Amino acid sequence: MKLHELKAVDGATRAPKRKGRGTGTGNGTTAGRGMNGQKSRSGGGVRLGFEGGQMPLYRRIPKRGFKNIWGTEYTVLNVSDLNKFEAGSTVTPEAIKDAGLAKQVKDGIKILGGGALEKGLTVQANKFSKTAIEKIEAAGGKAEVI
């Protein structure tokens, strides 16, 4: 079977309504739009979220919080996640992404002290927590800020 030989099952598709093709079709003259009004005219209609002059929902609901558009957002990893790497290897942000530990490296990587590290690794990241540095060095590794 080839792509051009594929065909829908009988009764699965239906011919589109041909609007504005004479009064005998039942969809002539006004083409199913009614007589008058904004929606009957070409280019007519209201914008998304418009509620006829009533205060729209997106303006009625209270807004909360603040998003700092200049703030730095780090991809966070725990020390226990680094056990995936071989002992003595250098762990870089690229290696973390390749290993599948982080889908994306946002503005950098921060290593937190959750869990235990069983291997001595040289870890290169943008930020470390105090406990993460202690655990990496206790395992015989090194924490390097890049």
C-alpha cells in the first residue's frame, strides 16, 4: 500500500456545505448568516474575549504575583542525580543535558544538596548550595563555578 492509495472509509467524510449557491440549496442569499448584524457582514465579528461591552473575564479575575523578566532562572539538580556519571569524570552542563538529567539548561545549572553522592566527580555548574559543595568534596570530588 502506498500513500496515494489511502482512502477514507465509506461514510467517514461528508462533502462541505456549498454556501451562497442559490435559494434552492437552503444556504443561498444570506448563506446561513442571518439577515442583519455585525456577524452577517464580511470582516464582521468581535475580537477574542469580547463580551458585548461587559467587563471581560480576563479583566474581572484578580491578578497575582510578579514575573521578573530580567531575573535568572536556573535548572535545578540534586547531588544524588549526579550518581549517573562514572567516577572521576567531569560533569558539565552539556554532559548533564546529554545524560537526560535536564531537558533544557535555562540560564545555568544550580546543584542542590539533596540525597547522597557516592562517587568522586568534578562538577562544573553556575551555582552550588553550601550542602552540595560539602557533599561533593566529602565524596572526593571538586565543585567548580563556571
